[in-house]
Amino acid sequence: MNINSFYSLLHARVVISDWKTEYNHDRPHSSLGYLTPAEYARQRTNQMENDDIHNVWT
């Protein structure tokens, strides 16, 4: 973000929104096992839901 010059508040919002989308949905992170943050969150949510279902029956 340091290399961008923004021409208006709207321009800044669009550029930052695009960056956030790329960062969270397109760019894998080594600390997350090379998953995107969105994919990691989806997997963790599914895992927690499955754990909750399993705990109801045990």
C-alpha cells in the first residue's frame, strides 16, 4: 500500500478493497499451510461444526 498515490477517497477505497480481496481470497499464506485466509477460515468453521455435531452424539 505504501507505493500507491490516491487521487480521491473513492479511489483509495477501491484500491484498498481490491487489495483486501486479493490478500484474503487469492494469496496463500505459509503460516496457514499455504491456504488463503478465507479457505483456512472455511475449513476451521467446518471442522468446528463437525466437532460440535460429533460431541452431541457422544
